[in-house]
Amino acid sequence: MRMANKIGIVTAAASGMGRAGAIRFAREGAAVGVVDIDPAGVEAVVAEITKAGGRVKGIVADLTKDADSKRVVTETAKQFGGLDFVWNHVGHPGPAAMEGLDMKDWDQAVDLNLRTVVITTEAALPELRARGGGSLLYTASTSGIHGSQFSPVYSAVKHGVVGLVRGLAKRYAKEKIRVNAICPGPIDTPMLRVFVARPDQQSTLGMDKEELVRSRGGQTPMGRPGKAEEVANAALFLLSDEASFITGAALPVDGGATA
């Protein structure tokens, strides 16, 4: 198994890409801390992993609270005896428009996309160091590689994630701590439905939410939205020892959209 004896954390793991990743990592032999604000979602993922014979700890946490961002690390490490990887997957779409921007919406986007991952990373580094190294993965976006007209705020914070990844990768490479970002394009998840249901897109395209999802996916060279499991597969590779010479990368998983 590709993650045998590894111990890790996945945040925002109750649905979508995070859920797919947590289940896949457990199937590949990892012990996984499943973190989300949704108790029912956490319980469902824990039940699925447990039923398959995997090792898992469910952690209900509000990652807008600094103490919770740290607690997910300490609880997972205590439960399983260490830490080898973290997938900082938590995120927030942020506001669409700039005119009339409520700065509370800006603060929320920064907190969930940047602040929380910085705090979790700070807590995780000593645990990774104690194991002789490890892997940190962050969910950015194709909007973290190029600008997004649909959500400039989201684009700004995801560019910040990619910048953080590149700086950390250089800083910790000699300690055998690898740091990478995964940059999904349009993926068929609940988050994509938040983006496409915004009023400016609805009025422009005149479609319902599901039609908009198909339309956004159809704009990729592959002609479809991605699947959560396809992002989980890429995350598995970047977190595993198979990517042992890869650090500082921002990997698009986007059906060729950024090609």
C-alpha cells in the first residue's frame, strides 16, 4: 500500500475532494484524522473508513478558531503516535464582486484560505520533524495560478497559498519536509455549485445550477468537470514517497484548462 504506516490529517474532509482524499489515503494504509465543521459529515466519513478496516479519528473543528487549527494536529498525533502529512484542504469561495465589498467577507476568505493553514502548519512542523520529515499539501486552485474574473478575492488568497507553498518548500527542504500545492479546476463538488450559482453567472448564462456545472466543465479541453476522486489521486501521489523529489510544485488538476 502506498501510504502504509503513514499518519496524516485532511481538513474539510466531510465532503467533496477532502472526503475522497481521506477515504483514499486510509485505503492505502494511512491513519487519518478527518477534520470538518460538519459533525454528521465527519461521522459518515469515519464510518465508511472504519467499515473498510481503516484507521481513522474524526475531529469536529471550526478552523476559523486558532485553537481548533492547532488542536487538529495535537489530537491526531496523540491518537496515532505522530504525524507524517497534512492536506490543508479547507477553503472558502469568498465574495464575487469588488464593488460594495463587505470587508467581513474578505476577512473570512483570508481566514479560511490562508490564516488557518498557516496556524495548522506551524503546529504540524515539529511533529513532522520528529518523524524525520514529511509532506505538506495545500489546496490552491487554478485561480491561484492565473486571475479569476469570477472571484478576484478568491484568486488573491489562492495566489497567497501558492506563494506560501513555494517559500516553505525552500525553507524546509533540507529537513526532508516537502511542501506542494494542488490546483483544481472545475471539479464536480459542492464548492463548484457555490461558484456557478452566483447571480452574475446565472444572469449571464441563463442556466440553472446543474447546467452551469456542466457548462464550466465543458470549457476545459477535456470537455467535462473533474471528479473529486481524480483530485484525491493527485493528492495521494504528492503526499506519498513516490513524489520524494517534488517540492514547491503547484500541480493543476484541471482537464488542461491552464495548458
